[in-house]
Amino acid sequence: MLNASPNFIKAMLSKQYKVYIKIELYDSQMRYIKEITQRVNKDIGTLRIDGNSPIRRAFTLHLDNKTGEFIFGENNLIWIDKRLKLYLGLQLWKGNIEYIPLGVFVLTEPEDNHTLDGKSVTINAVDKAFFMTDKRGKFVNEQIIQTGTKITDAIKIIASHVGETMFNFDDVQDTVPYELTYSGEDNRWDAIQELATLAKCTVFYDVYGYLRLKKIDLNYFETEPITWEYKYGDPNERLYAGNVRKFDDSNLYNDIVVLGGSGSTATSRYRLTVDETNPIWTNNPYSVQKIGYHTFFWNNGNPDPLLGGSDEECKWRAKFELMRRLGFAENVELTISPNYLHDVDDVIWIEDKENGIEGNKYLIRSITLPLAPALMTIECTKYRRVISDWNFI
């Protein structure tokens, strides 16, 4: 969740505030150029945050261009070599404006409009993962990562070739177990994702523009505090506007098989099954005795060379996949008045007994935030405790 002062939160909950958008323009080396600030008095665009996509943050913004200042061109203020910092501000009770950051972006596909309604410019922007995905992110030369290289160093080496210098990594000491080679058929984001997975981490660009490497804690939901509560019928509730609740069994598995090794030879393996013959799974509603075997084969059933070192590596991957595929089967599309402080991976509490939400923790997966005051949509997933402590084996 993003940080803001109590006065910002108070203004946001009052729903009687003025919204401002601020854009700071930078060159390709992140040298400051200029600030653009406009008060928002109509629908000017949308910010999308998607935790399931390599490019986590993207926005579309429509700006008044009656002076012609924002006409795009190779030598103009608006061009694809620019970087943007996007901020949203609320005018507080004393008249001052407090801004919160919404991301650091690469400018793409600018569009000029001159119609009967006047002149405007449309800015499309995405976060810096853009440079490491698809064809843009292909390795130009063969990249060899030597055995024993720290994974954090390997990721920095790969990212540095697209000019990245901003890193925020957890304390990760894992090393590459054997030589890795990436060629022109590979893209940099897939390579970085592979290394992050090897280190039991997630990787993404954060709201400040840093490449973030974050350790995965299987007991995260048991210890992570709730960032916000939404309760239907609560007289103090100010933002809640409804939900759509869905059960998604397309990704539901109660039997996980993981093989490690190279080629067609498995040198390590682990199978984790929700089977009531084991007392820890007694009366589990998703046990193989109740719903049959729903088996997930990691790496399509092929030995994963990154997990070939030991059964322990396969065991951790099996536990992680069981948590993902058994603990998150209920999705909720939450509609609220704007809460500008939410981010992907926030843990929130939702309670609406009118459609079976008795009160539980939910993980935010994606956010669609209109930059003008309007209802926003949050896609989130219910956390169901699969096991009380993931260190059970």
C-alpha cells in the first residue's frame, strides 16, 4: 500500500476533493526536464496495474493541447525517448496539494488530436519492463552466466544491458547452480524471471521505478497485516460500492508433481497430494477422496534443470504451487470509490454477507483506476488457508 498523510486519507474519504495530475518529464538518462500539472475536471484516462503481467503498470492520459506544447516529434517535448513520473494529488483542507507516486513509465505511441472539440494529446505509457519483453527484450549477443554467480548479480548484469541502474533487492544469497546460456531466441525478462524463480522470489518494477526482487514467504498471509477493510453495512464505510464473487476451478489442483534434472532424466522429485490418509489433510474439502485427483505437473511433467540439485528444491516448488492452486480459487471483482493508495499484492479484508462473503483476507491481483473521480475496480483473490504452517514438511 502506498504511503500518504492522515490528511490525504481524510480528504479521500470525504469524497469532496479536487484531483490533480502531475507528470514529471525526464530524458532517457532520467535527467529532469519539466513538470506538467493539470487539474482533473473530466475523464482524462486510466491507470492499470496488473500483477500477472511483466509490464505491471500502464496508463493512458488525455491532455489539453490548445497551446501546441505537447505535439509529439523527434525533437519535441513529447517523444518516445522520454521517461515519465506520474503523480496524483488531492487538494487538502488548507488548500495545499499532496501528491502520491503512481509509477515511472516509458512513453509509447503518443497521439495528437485536432477535432471539432479542440486539440488534445493522448499519452500512452508503460513501466520499464517494456525494454525487456517481446522483441525489444531479445538478447543481442550470447549471454553466459557462470556457475556460482550470485543470482542478484546475474539479474543486474542482464538488466544493465538496457540501461537499468535502479535496483531494490531483498537479501538474496542464492547462486546459479550451473552455467546458464541465453541467446537471441531468449528475451531478458524471461531470463530474469527464471533467475527470480530459482531464488524463490518474485520480480517486478515498483511504483518508484526500481526493479524489485522480493523473497516469497509461504506463510505471508498468516503474518501480513490487512491494509484496508471493506464492510457492507458498516455505518463507517465510505468507499465500498459492491462486488461480483466467482469460484474459479480452472486452476484448482490438489496433487502437485515436480521433477528436477536435465533432458529426460529426473535426478530429483517431489509429489505433494492432499490425501486424507495423512492426518494433516483430514476433512479437507479439496482432498482427493472428495473431489478426485486434479494433478498439476510442473514444467509440463518434464525435469526442470533449475531444480536438479536436490529433492528439497522440488519440495519447495511443490508447496508453492499447491498454495497458488489450492489457496486461491475464489475471485472477487470489487467496486469502490477511489482508494488511490492500493497496490497489487496488498492484503485487504472484504465483508458482504449478502452474497456469501463472510469476512476474509483477499489479495489484490489487478487494479483499474480512472484518473478522474469515478468508481474503480479491483480484481482480488480470496486467501483460503491450505495449511496452518507451510513448514509442515
